[in-house]
Amino acid sequence: MPYLIRTAAFLPIVIVTVIVILYRDRLEELQTVGYFGIFVANVIGSATFVLPVPGIATVVFAATVWNPFLVGLAGGTGATVGEIAGYLAGVGSYGAIQRIVGKNKWYERLKGWIEHRGMITIFVFAATPNPFFDAAGFAAGSLRYPLTRFIVACWLGKMVKYMFVSYAAFWGADLLYRWFH
């Protein structure tokens, strides 16, 4: 039974990754469906481990044309929904992670941060542009950190990051436009 649970936890990541591989050239078309397209692109971008998809790029391009607040909101919310896949994969792999990682220094440090300062750790990892958020989400799931707290901290962090990116693209594009015209 535990093997079935671990397999089921990884299933969403595998499915999304296969879809991304098969339809990668069509992902750019999501921008044409507006804010919902930004949301979906960021769900996909955050739900993949193996093949990173630059969902945040849709935010950069869209913010130069549309309302940057709504673009940031759609991107950050989509990224948060996508990160739930990594969390669930961690939940389903608790025993395997303990056997594989064991007493790894980096994992032990991350584990300590999540156990003692979970909301802050998840918020900081989500708010900063780093490739390690997947590991933090995975660790949070494997430690059975409460899902609702994970979602809240992740969403707040992603909103900070995506709002910053969205407004930077909006103001940057406007500045470049005035500079060249």
C-alpha cells in the first residue's frame, strides 16, 4: 500500500511533465487566452521537476501589455497551485526520503528550518528567485507540514515575487519605450 501511495503522489508530476514535453511548442499560445493563460502556464511551470518551464516569462511579457497587478495575481496564484504537486510528492515519499537523504547536511538544515520556522522558510523560498523551492516544497510535504499553512506561505511568497516581476516588466517596458521613442 505505501508503494501505491508514493506512486500516486508522483503521478501528477509525471503527467504534467509528459504533457509539457509533448506540447512544449504550444505553451506560448496560452498567452493568447489572457489572465487564465498566465495562470495555466504558471501552474504547469511550477508543477514540473524534471523539465523546468519558464512560466514566469509569460508574466514578463503579459505585464508589458495588460494590468500588472492582475498579471502578477494570475501568475503567483498559478505558481502556488503548481507547487502543490511537489508538496504532495513529498507527502507520498516520506520513508523513501528518510532512507535516501538520511543525514545529509543540507536536508537536515532545511528540515530544521521547516520544523521550527515553517511559514517563514516557505515564504522566503517562494519569494526569492531560486531553483530550490521545489526541494523546500518536497521537504515540507515529506515532513507532513500542514498543507493549508504551506499554501498560505507559498502564495504570499509567490505573490511578492510575481508582483515584483510584473511591475518591473511594466515599468521597465514603459521606460525603454520612452527611451527609444
